Amino acid sequence: MHSLGKEIRLKRLIRQETNSSVICALDHGMTSPQFLSGLRDTGARVREAQAGGANVFMLGKGFTRLVVDELNRDTSFAMLLSASAAQATQPNIIVEVGQVEEALRLGADAVVVYVALTGDNEPRMIEFLARVGGECERLGMPFIAEAEFPSAYATLESLTVDADGVIRPQSGETALFIRPGHTFQLVSGLVTNFHLPRSSLLMLVSALAGRAEVLGAYRAAVAARYRFYSYGDAMVIL
């Protein structure tokens, strides 16, 4: 389904001259096993990230209110709709902390949901993803699913969108892999890393971003001897 709203927001998220974005997940350090002391001066971190080329910040709504005065006019905001605690007694417990319509009201150009599967609450996680995906499709909001495993994206892409542009909770079968040539129906962004060659994740990233582009970036990472051939802790592809 074509969405003028999504097209406009993607133009703000993606620099046209480089066809890329530099996205900073600034408040991820708040849930690290140890608090990162540098985050106490959040304004300074935002200024440094923008000076280093960041044009999108992945933030919760509360954190955004703290740093909004530091954001440049060309900087976009991707709002986190879910949260988790790093030291929770039960793993993979995700809590909803925002809604798509709320993100639109707050001026976000994308929403982000962390996908934690294999836990006891996996069915509720899938229902949450289905609901957010349907709302994003209906409202023209780019949707970034931050998943641990490539199979999570295969699950998202197997969901059916009804005639009203809504994704409803459903069950069924899905393919294990997403390969280059796949036409993405729901996912419009990917938080990932390359990891090692000949992996299913590299195949998934190539399917979304283009094989030639991804292999070019991979060769650059290998030549620079980046650890695990990755661009930092994570990178976002839109």
C-alpha cells in the first residue's frame, strides 16, 4: 500500500545525498548492566553525536523531552514504543511504553519496537508487533523492528495485511530465511550488524539493503579490520 506520509518521513530519515542515515540509540545505555556515566550530560552527548554525523536519534519520549532543545532542524526522532530491564529476573520481558498515534503527535519520523522472541510472553509479543505494524501501515509511519534473530523478520513479513491496512493477530507458517529478491511488505528498517560471513543474517541484510551495497560495506569493514566486521554495537538500515 502506497503511503505519502511514509514516503515523506523516509525522506527526512534518509539523507538524499548519501542514501543513508546515521542513527544514534542514545538512551540504550540507560538499561545497561552498568549505568554509563557519560549519559548524565545528555545534552552534550546529543551535540557530539550530531557533530559526528548522526541525523536520527532513537529515543523514548521522556528522554526526548530532555534533549529536544539540542536537536538540529534536520535531525529526526525515532520513538521507542517498548522497553525492557537489563537485570530483570525473567528474560525477554518487553513492556509497551508508547503508541504510534502518540509518536505522530510528538513529531516522530519512525517508531521502534524491540522484538524479544523465545520467551514465555512470545504470543503477546507477536500480538503487539501485529498491532503496531497495522497502525504504522494505516498512519504512514516507518516501522523499525529491533530483533535478535533473522527469523523474527521472517515472522513479521509473513503477517497478512487486510483491506483496511490493518494487521491482526494471526497464526500460521513462515519460511526460515528471507533471501535477496524478497519484496518487503511490512518492515521498513533493520537494526543489526554483519556478524560473520556466510550467515543467514548477512543474507537478510542483503535482501533489505541490496546485495551490492551490503557487500561493499562489508568489504570496507573487513579492510578496516573492524571487530566481527561490524559497524559498532549496532547499525540501522532504512
